[in-house]
Amino acid sequence: MAGVSTGLSMQVCYLFQGQRVFNVPIKLDGAWRADKKCVVLAWEVPEYLPISAPYHFVLSRQLEGEKFFRPYRSIRRDKNSFEDLRMKPGESTVYRLEILFEDGRSTTPSNEVKVSVPKKKE
């Protein structure tokens, strides 16, 4: 007899041996763009990565006064830029980017980029 279960689904784990974090040089750059009224971030990654698993980018940021970075956005692998529309006048934020592979492995974070939004003129 076949049926439909409303219970919990089976948990799946992927086990792998070897390195969990890869040192990949990700070059991150960013600045406040007055013409767009947002922070524009762009990055470069090497053409070849150490593993061929599917991946996406994880953008983290550290707001002024915070002691650690928080994951902020997940970005598709075919993108190499991001516009942060949530920054407010007078705020400063430090950004960094990592690659997260589908199997849980990741890269070391990129360089950190601090961006300050100018205060509004009165």
C-alpha cells in the first residue's frame, strides 16, 4: 500500500575527505555611487577554482559598531557585481565575499572593503 507521509523528510549528509576551505584570491572592490544612490560592489575570481562543484557567492557585511560579519546576500555564480540599496546617509559598512560550494565547502574570504555613505547636506 502506497501512501503520503506528512512526517519529517529524510536528512541527507554529504561526506567528503580532504580540504574544507580553499584559499581562492577573490578581489573585491566597492564604493558609494552618488549617481546611482547606492553602494556598488564588484569582484573578480580566478577562472579555474580548485573544485568543480556548483557554487554561489555569499556577501557578508559588518555594520559600524558590530564586532563580526553577518551573511547579507546570496548571489548567483554568474554575477560579478551587487548594488546595496539599503545603506543610509552617514553609515559605514565593511563588506567581504566568499564562495560557498553546494557540498558545504567554501573559500577563504576576499579582502575587506569599507564603504561610507556621505551624510546629507543640510
